[in-house]
Amino acid sequence: MRPPATAPDSGSFLRRSGLPLLLAAAFLCFGAGVFFPFFHVTKFWVFHDAVSVVGGILALFHEGEYFLFAILTLFTLLFPCLKLGLLAVIWTERTHDLTRMRRLHRWVGHLGKWSMLDVFVVAILIVALKSAAVAELHIGAGLYLFTVSVVATQAASSLVSRLLGRD
């Protein structure tokens, strides 16, 4: 007796080919986003400065703000890279040990919540700079690239969740 026929998986191409491309795009946008300027600041209409995530974190280190340096490095640089790496591992190992990959994906979901701290920090920084009457702020390419990375990572995580059968 043959098993009942099942409908073809309409998302199989996206999961098979689109997911690795989405992860690669997220990682590339993240890498570029943290090095490109997040914004350009003009103070007193004379002094111009471009601020990137990595530049800002290194400035904290040079100014002796080691606690903030460590927290922002952890949540802004390491957690997102770890999350993207784990999503790639889950995608490549999903056929070997589905139960283990489901557990790992749950852990990635918790990790993702902590890595969103960087988005909160950036929002506070932008509001603080915008409210300063002596500085003019222009958004840079880094903020857009970083935002694309966050959205692509969330989309990839959602696709992995569907792939693991955890809708």
C-alpha cells in the first residue's frame, strides 16, 4: 500500500535556495552596516563627524568606558553574528537531527531577543542627538544596511521555524 500523496511544498524553493541567500544577505548587510557611518553629525555648523557602530564602540574603549564597550560589543556585534551563524547551522543540519535543531532554534529565538538591545541603543542615541540643539544629524548608509540585516535575519529565522515545522 502506498502512502497518501502530499501536496508539493510551495515554499521548498524558498527554503532550499532562498534561505541561504537571505542569510548571506543579512550577514553582508550586517558587516557593512556596522562599519559604514550610521549617521553624520554636524556640530555648531562647522564640525563634521561620521559615526559608525564599530567606531562608536572603539571610542568607548579609548575613553575608558569598558562596561559600555563590553555590553555593546556583546549585544551589537557578537550576538547578531552568533544568531546568523546558528541559523546557518540549523539550516544545514536540519535533516540530521530535527529534534536537536528545533531546540537550537528555540535558543536562537531567545538569543535574538537579547540582540535587539542594539536597536534600542541606536534609537536612544538618535533621539539624544536629534534633541541636541547644537547638532544636526543626517542618517548614513550604515543605519539602512543594519536595518536590512535585522529584517533579513528575522525573516530567515521565520523561514527556519517553518522549515522545522514550528509554525
